[in-house]
Amino acid sequence: MAATRPRGETGVRTTVSKATGATYDAGLRGFFAYRDLGAREATGGGHAAHIIRAVPGEGPKPAWHTHDLGFQLVLVLQGWVRFEYEDIGEVLLERGDSVIQPPGVRHREVAHSDDLEMLEVTSPAAFQTAEAEAPAGRAARLDEAGSAVASSALAEASPAGVAER
């Protein structure tokens, strides 16, 4: 059983996020909409949790990148998503499947269904995302049809190649 500290010593507040009337906003990637679940505010920035929905008709820009964070978990709630990781290769995640991405692992999203919904939990809440070179033997970038593309630029990144979420 996990050790607990008295309420108030953790700095975490009880927070409720209701699905009815929830708003989805633009975020790190233009092909996704994000619903904040209140974890950032409840934990003083220690963690973030949000629901990510695919924007129908918008496909991913499969560029290799990394995140500078301590923890990242993705759980598919609906639909499917295909990721590629430098350490384990390509993975198809469907409803109920999850992945824990190690800090700094090079990865990319290859494809997703129009009805994709995922829960993502990160720590800390704010972190850097940077473009990365493709691992040896892997295509630098894929277009929406899955064909190799020469550029590995991260489409949503700032001019310096880094985006913060």
C-alpha cells in the first residue's frame, strides 16, 4: 500500500472536471484538440492530465521528436493510434491500450483514427518538445500516406525547433 501524507501537506487540491459542457482547445499539435482535466492547477504544475481528441480529417505530421519530462502515460479511450519508438519500433494502440514513454525517448505518431480519444498524463505539466534525428535505419519523416519525406522538422514547433506544452 502506498504511503500517504496528511491532507494539505501534498499541495494537491481536490479537483473535479465534468465532461458535460467541457471545452476542447488547440494545443501542441494542430490535428488534436485538448481538454484540460485540472491536474496542472490542482498540483501546482507538478502534473498535467488531459483528454486528447483527433480533429476529424486532420492527419499527423509524423516527425521524430522527444519530450523533456519525467513521466508520460497515454491511454486510448476510443479509436486507435500508431506510434513509432526508437527502442521498440511501431506500436498500434487501440481502446484500452496504454503506453508509458520513457523520458527523452525518440518517437513519432504515424497515424490515428478520426474518432481517436486519449488520456495523457505527464509530469511535470510544462515541458519542452524538440525535434530529433531519425534513429538509424528509420525514415526521417512520413507523409500522411506513410511514404518517406526528407524533412524531419516538427510542424508545430517554434522556429528554434522547440515547443512547450
